[in-house]
Amino acid sequence: MRAVMMQRGRLWVDEQPLPEPGPGEVLVKTLACGICGSDLHAAQHTDAFVATSRAAGGAFQLTTFDPVVLGHEFCAEVVDHGPGTKAQLPSGTLVCSLPVLTRERPVSVGYSADTPGGFAEYMRLSERLLLPVPHGLAPEHAALTEPMAVGLHAVNKARWQGGEGTVVIGAGPVGLAVVTALKARGIAPIIAADFSPTRRDLALSQGAHAAFDPNQQDPFTARELGGRELIVFECVGVPGMLDDLFAKAPQH
């Protein structure tokens, strides 16, 4: 199979062996795969990424300098079933999945030298983690399941009391996912803040009630908030930013 290999920032297309699904695993064909910010960090800052991964531990880590096949935001088609599978999702079924193999020790899909991710033509996935794609949903849209789940998780984790306003700092992919989840939940108002006019426009199109350039206006003083208590979603990841946010806005 063909795959895009990555090693310390170098990318190239190479032929790789077809993965063989182990017990409880399925072989899938990649139909669409997104590029995560973590993939960019792994490629552009491999040494620091590996050092942090080794220090932090956990399943979703890159701990090798060997060539890897990145890609964990995917939609794929079931091709074959490994030993010990139930085959409840037949070949041809479109699926998404948590990007991890549930072996005795979990292995991340896309960050392991022996477990290719979605930038390869084929992958192996854990059968019990498969999520069938609703009929008619395009693979390119289904591939957004993993990043959109990040925003939904953040909204679900917030300690809602009722009637709060929301401020989303940063309207990149994660911030837009948060805005989308807030809109789907019926939360209002939703205030987005980003330096990029394009991202502010995207936030508005995804359901934000207002979007501000923080160089021009403090989003915490937005008229739409009407003195409400706030729940703030920091979607930038800048060290120390939360301290500044907490100093400006009351939190639950």
C-alpha cells in the first residue's frame, strides 16, 4: 500500500506492507483524513514532541524517531475482519473510530512506528471502538468526528448552572468546534474572539452571536453578555492565558 511517511519533519510517499489485523481488529481502507495540529507539531517540532511524549506518557504520544504514518482524524471503510471479531459491521461499512488499538497496552493509531494512521491507504482499528457513519454522510464530513468531539467534550465538561454567557477565546479548529457544540446545545450568547477576520467570520457562520478582534475590543465587555456570569473556553493554548482570563471573568 502507499503511505505518506514522516520522520523528523521530512515527508515522502512510500510503499508499506498491508497491515494485518490482529485479534479483535479490523482492516479498513482510508477514505478521508484531516490534518490535526498535533500532526503539524509532530512534524515541525519532532524532538520536543517526542521528549514531551516520553515524559508525559499516555496513549496518544509519539515516542519514536523512526518513520511513522500520521493521521488520526479519519473516515474509513471496513475491508476485512481479524480473528476473534464479531463482524457486526460488514465489509463496506463506513466507520470512524477512536484512534487507538485496545491491546494489552494501548497503541495510538498514527503515532506508532508499527501502526499506520490515516495518511496510508489502509489501517487496522479495534472493532469494539468502531462507530458506523450515518447513511448518506460524506466521508469528508465524517472525518471531522474526532476534532468535533473535542469541542463537544469541552462543552459537556463545563459546570453549567443556567443562564451563563460564553466567551470562546480562539476561533481555530478547536474553538470553532466549541462554538458549534454550544450552538447545538442552544447556549446563548456565544462570543468569539480571534485576531483573524476569516476565523471570526467562520465563528459567526457556526453560530456565534458576536465575534471580536481582541486588539479592538475586550470580548468580556460585549453588550450581548449583559452582565451575565461567564463560562470561558480557552482554545489557544498559550501558557499563562488562563490566569489573565480568570482575572477578567468570573468562572463557575
